[in-house]
Amino acid sequence: LGKKTVDKIAAEGQRVVSRCVANGIDQNTAEHIFRQMEEFARYSFNKSHSWAYAMLAFWCAWFKTHFPAHFIVASLSTADKGRYPEFVTYARRRGFTIDLPDINESGAQFRVSSSKVGIRYGLASILGLGAAAATGIIESAPYDDLEDFIERRDPQKANWGKVKLLANIGALDSLAPEHNRSEIEDFVEQMATGKLERCRFMNTGTTPADGVEVCCGFDWGNEPPRLSPKTGKPMKQKPQPKKCTKACRQYDPISAIEWKPLPSPTEHEIRDREMETLGLYVSSTPFDNINLDECDDLKTIESGGERDYAGVAIVRSVRKKKDSAEREFGFVTLMFPDGETSAVCFSS
């Protein structure tokens, strides 16, 4: 019974019943006793084990009822990433928002957002960021603005690649609320080059009439004469530099970093980033604008005693094979609003 060897249980049952009868127990009673014993081979455990299960179930139900946001956070923080969509869908059904990672709001793992109506994504859950970078960023938070974060971050833990990743997923949006995500990404890209200043005359866009590009917009023809420090007389003018350098006699430094007006990324682009970096859709999903009730082809089809159901899913991957008759079939991974499943598509 303990080994659940079903094929041997019937024969053992006959022996038990016959021995019971031989010991003076009624035949029907003996058979009833063994039927109860037989259930043990299917699924059972001792009373202390069932008590622990019951208490855990009660505690979970209590937290789920009275502290649903914290319950969801605990579930997400301990679940495999493959189950994230399931809990995210449940959270939205309960009226909670799933908020993107935020440099000032996020912990390492999921947490209840400051608004109390959202679940905030954890920094350590961003693919490619790493626990060390997440911990270092959190320890130095909060940050006043984007420049403050860039200046105070630990470049050993949060290098430019990780800063770009944070900008890409929207974790830096709150540090520059007057700019959209594309502008923030461009600003970070400029900072990452290390070229923080340039000459005031550099690349002014002036092009001489002959069409030859110049690196400098300074009016070299009217450059004031330089005086000799020894004699005080005008010195012979040097030729115009062929490229801009700090050694230039007219070098006048200004900030090379500037905010450029850029179009915001589209909803589709943002979703793709979230799927790539977080492993699921957060701000929106491709299913949001689909009303299944209005789709004529999503009705139940009955034929030949079978019932087929149609639904909406995203094809995530297809792996093609051939059967013994050389007909193609495929293993397909399908994504639904609350998770993924696999299916087989035959040649028909």
C-alpha cells in the first residue's frame, strides 16, 4: 500500500479478506475494511501532516482576504518566473496595478507600492541588472534627479550598461518627469560617452559657400590679433585648426550634454521591452484592446459529439518536425493573458 503498487493490491486484498474471515470477521465487514485501507495507496498521509496543510491553507486564505496586496507580493517574490503572469493577472483582477521598476520606489524584490493600490516590480527581477547592482542602487536611494543618480551611483556595480538598461525599462522616468523615456535614454547615452563639455564654437552648423565642412564656427577672419608677451607687438596669426581640441586658442567650454526633443516610444515598443527585460507585459498587454465577446469566430463549435473552443493567444515560438509520412507538424508555444502553454499543430 505504501509503495502504491496498484497491480499487486488486488491480490493482497484477497489474502487480507480471507485471513479476516478465517479469524471470525464477517465477509462484508472485511471487504469494507480493506476498501478503506486501499484508499491509502492512492493518496494519504498522517494526521499531523494534514493539520499542517490545513493551517497553511487557512493562513494563506486569511492574508489573501485581508492583505491581498501583500499576499500577491509574497507569492511573486517566491514563485518561479514562469508563474509571474498568473499572479499578475490575478492582481489586476483584484484591482491592483502592476507598476514598472522605479529607482526610488523599488526594492530588490516585489513590494506594495507607496500608493497602496499597486504592486511595484523589484530591481533584482530586471534581467541583466543583477543583485549586486540592485542592492547598491537601493542602498543609496532616494535620488533627487537623473544627474544625482548618475553622480552617486557606484560605477563598479551600476555601470553604464546597467544604467542604460534602467532607462530602457522606465526605471528612471520619475527622475526626469518633464521628459519622455526616449529623451531620458538619449541623455544617458550622451553621459555615457564621457564627453561632458565642448567648445562653444564647435559644430555650429555653418557651412562655407564652397560646401567644405568646418569643425568650428568661430569668425577666424576677424580674430583679434594676439600680442607678444615680451614685446607687446602683434604676433603672426596661426592657421585655423583643422579639428576642435582643448589646446585651441579660442576654446570656450560649455556643457556638451543637452536634452533633445524626441518622440516617445510607442505602446508596442514599450511592451516588447518589458517582455525582453522583465519576462512579461506590465504596462499593457496585446490582449487589452480585444473584446472576446465581439469576435464572431470565438464561439463554441460543436461537431460529431465533440466541442471545440476558440480563443486568442500569441504564438511565442514554433518548432517544426516531420512525421513518418514526411508531413510537417509543429510544437507551438502559446501565450495567454495569464500564462503560457504548449500545443501541437498537425499538418491538417
